[in-house]
Amino acid sequence: MLNPLFRTLVKVAVASLVVGTIMAHFGITAEQLMREVGLSTERIQEYARQGFAWAWPNVLLGSIVIIPIWFVVFLFRPPGKSSSD
């Protein structure tokens, strides 16, 4: 399961590097793009804080249910079965 995820992340990183290099060649910067869209670094940081403040309690609440269920399923799994099969 981790292999396809890792391959996808590498592909996204390489594509981002290529596009970023091409944009830098033409003199386009992140600051210019943010100014055109009407964003500032402070506003992006505030959006990130608000998103984290909303998501973190929900992640904790969900984990209170999910982790015990996962543990019970893990305990009652048939012997000899590995997740790599």
C-alpha cells in the first residue's frame, strides 16, 4: 500500500520541480502569483491555523472510535495472515 502512495508523491514532487523551474526561467515568482490572487503570507498562515484548529479536534474524536475498533480487529485476525499477503 505504501509503494503506490510513495510513487505518486515522487511524481507530484518531480512535476512540481519541473513546472517551478520553467516558471522561474520566465521570471514568475510565488510572491507575484499570490499578489495577483490577492493573498499574502499572513493570510495563508491564518487560513492554515483555522484549518488546523478545525481539523485537530475532529481527528482526535474520530481516533477515539477508530483505534479501539482497529485494535479489536487486529486481535481477532486469523493467525498467520500478514498484511503484505
